Amino acid sequence: MTCLTAFFGGTLFGLGLIVAGMNDPSKVLAFLDVAGRWDPSLALVMLGAISTAAAGFAFAARRRCTLLGEALQLPDRRQVDAPLLAGSVLFGVGWGLAGYCPGPGIVGLWAGSLPAAVFVIAMLFGIEAHAWYDQSCQQAEVGEVVADS
């Protein structure tokens, strides 16, 4: 049942991206071009998404499990640190260069868009690079702890 719910939720999310126009890189880039031909329409999409997410998180915070009875996993970190800031900058630069972020990129991939496929491949390389970097940092920390003891 969990997989079926995830499938329907993902499908609904993808359809929402299509209806909002977020799968069109030119519309996204026009939104980001505040000094040129700015298209503010995606600001309304973002406002709707943030409002919906805030309501969902408020509802989930009062629960111990999901509606399907699974363990509820909410983020507990609240600190803004260098890795978060670096990731945010990389996300923004990638979004500004390509006009895609992960959700619309995957929608575009399913629609057969070559630029979306290039974006998704680059995104997967980035995910793997981060995993490699994170693992090497953890190994270095373990090595420092062993050397100190």
C-alpha cells in the first residue's frame, strides 16, 4: 500500500508541476530573470507550495505515525551550516543555468526531453559526488578519532 500511495502522490506532484508550468525551463528562467523579462507567475506557485507544505508539516507534527501506520520521519535539524548553504547555492546555480530542479527534471525525462535527460544525469552524478564526499569526510573523522586515542 505504501508504494501505491507513493506512486499516486508522485503522479499528482508531477501533474501539478506540469499544470504550473514548472516543467518548462523557459518559464522558470523567465521567473529568475528579474532584471529582464521577469515572469512572476511562478511566485504564486511557490507561495501555494509553501502554504501547503506548512499546513502538512503542522498536521504531521501532531502525529506519531503516518495515515498508513508507518513510522513518521520528520527532519529534526534546525541549524543553518556551511554544507546547507553550499547545497543551496549549488541548487540555485543549477536551477538558474538549466531551468530545471529535480522534480521538473524527472517530469521532463518521462516526457522524453533530451535537455531534461542531460539534467537528470548530471544531477545523479552530483548525488554520487556528494555521497563520495560525505563518506570520505566521515572516514577522515574516524581516522582523526583513532589517531587521537
